[in-house]
Amino acid sequence: MTRSEQPPSEPIASDQVQSEQTWLPVGGVRLAAGAAGIRYQGRDDLVILEFAPGSRCAAVFTRNAFCAAPVRVAKAHLGQAMPRYLLINAGNANAGTGRRGMADAESSCAALAVVGDCVAEEVLPFSTGVIGEHLPVARISAALPGLLSRLDASDWPAAARAIMTTDRVPKLVSRRFEIDGRTASITGIAKGAGMICPNMATMLAFIATDAAVSPDLLQACLGSAVARSFNAITVDGDTSTNDACVLAATGACGNSEIRDGASPGYAALQCAVDAVCVELATAIVRDAEGATKLVTVQVEGAADVEEARAVAYTIAHSPLVKTALFASDPNWGRILAAVGRAGLRDLDIDRVRIHLGEVLIVADGGRAPDYTEEAGAAVMAEPEILIRVLLGRGLAEAQVLTCDLSYEYVRINAEYRS
């Protein structure tokens, strides 16, 4: 299914993080956040999302072979029933925990099912935090009745804050779009700042709309959006054990169900989901651990998309490129070297062009004749930088968002478990 070419619906705000005054409630969704004392003291670390009966749900998950217990349980439950609840905890990933981890994830779902009046398969668990430690199920279970009693459609901001780990800011985005003459809403939250290279980062995202959408189309819609958003970002090249992105559709808007790509309202839905995912993904990179710059790597003129992505990720993952970005050093040789080692067969280096912003830095196999260090340094000093590579091999292209690599990133990750 191809992505609609219709422009994205207009954002309510274009800031990095959606203002808590401009987010939208979603009909059929209630939330609550509270403190279970899982790892953090003095802050919320547990979230429940409740979906109205009849809601549909789609999800994508990490491809890490050591995927966490909650990922395995969520995938199994989603194959058996449509969820009534999402149960999300921060501070403990419940990954690398073997059979006990699976039992703990199942026990948490069962505990919520008892007080939430559903079956355990209607609960999807999600965890983020430290790997290798057992989940404190008793603390989570003890907090559930209080959270259920406080479920409210207005608790999106609190939920966005509660799922944070090393994030500096919460990530909350909303859109409105039109279907069948009705105004539909879509709102999403995400967490992630390090261990970010989704392949579906410790990345979690939860998005809901009040539009009525068939399950198959909802899954296709999410897959298309994720491909150009969460699967096109990298902070440090590490794919987490816990990555997950969920899209729910409650149908509370009252539109005729969108069944396939030919249905009225499909284009507007896809554009809205795309826009929310792209903005959340961008917010993750902006908030990357220790980052001072947002960097777009745009590769054009490739023989195919896979080739373009290989070049883009080789540049984006290079520690030498990323540290030069942090230093505002226009060390263009590091970018050139990354393009050269990306694995392209029979690369004609004389046809390659590399730009920093609007400044041509590489042409005809070497430094561009008109390039100056002053021009390159001016681009590298900016808070948002475009690295553009033209390969001269075809018409395919790809884009990846990344950031610089700073002293602060090393400090945060060196001290993460202390």
C-alpha cells in the first residue's frame, strides 16, 4: 500500500514537544498515571491506557532477538484478542529475565484483568528501563486499583511524563483531520532518548484516534507511517530489546469504517498518522541523550532505497562524523569516508556530490573547488544541519534523522545504573 501524497493535516503546534494546552483528548480513550516505586522515587512510573469496547489495535515491535518479556507477551495477546488496556511501566525493562520475566509480564496482565473486569489476553504490557532486573509485580499490582479509579480522558500529559526514562522532556502530539464530514482526532505519546535505532530505541510510542478503521488497514497504516518515522531515526545505532509502537482506533468519531486504501477518509487518516509519527520521532532525536544538534542525512540518486539507506545510516552511525558535528568541525573527510565504506558496489566517486546545507563540499572525487572552511564551519555551527549526498546512480532516495555525540551522552550512559 503506498502512502498518500496528500499533504499532512495541519499541526496544532509545531514545537518539539506538544504544548500541554494544545493536545487533544481522543474519544474512547482514558488514561491514568501513578507512582508504583518501580525504580524512581518521587515521580510517576506506571500508566494505564483504557480503550472503549470495540476498539481496534495495531502494533509493531522490536526485531531484537533478545526481545523483552513484555514484547513477547504483548505480541501473543494481540494475536488472541483486541486489547482493552495497555499497561506501561518505566524504570525496569523486564528484558533478559528468562522464564521468570515471562511469568512476571503475564502476572501483571492478570492482575489488571482482575480489577479491570476483562481477560488477561485483553491487556498488553510494555516496559522500559534497566535490562536484567526482575519486575516488581507486587508493587505494580498494588498500584492498579488506584490508577483504574482515576482513569480520565485528560491524562495524556501525565502519561507522557510517566513513561520517560532518560528523556529530558515529554513527547505529546495531536492532530485533527476530516472524515465523512466529521472531525476526527489523533493523539500520541512517545519516550526515547538513547538506545535509539528502531528496527520494527529504548523507544515506546502509543497513538490513538477516534476514527473507525478496520484492523488490517490500521496495521498497514501504522507500518507505512513507522517506515518513514521511527524506522528512519538513529541516536546511537543501538536497537532496544523493548521497542514498540501501538496505534488504536476507537471509532468514537462515528465515521463509516475505513476498510482499505480506496475508502473515503483513508488519505486523511494516513496523513494524520504519518504526521504524528514523524513529529514524535523527530522529538525523540531532538531530545537524544546529550545531543546539541538535529541532523538530517539525505541521500539521493541511489540505485535503490536499500542502497540509499545504507549510505545514510553509515554516515549517521559514524562516531567520527557525530563527534565532528558536536565540535562544529567541518571535517568533511569523515563524511566522504563514511560514504566510501557504505558497501556500494562499483561506486563512481567522480559522480558523488556531498553538501553541508547549501555548501558543496565534495565533487569530482575530492574537495569542491569553491569550498571554504569558513562556509563549512558556518553550517556546522547551526543547531539543525542537513548533510546531503547525491550518488549519481539512479532515482532512489532515503532520509535518516540523527544527532551529534557529546560528552554528556557518555556521562549519561556511564552512570545509567548508578
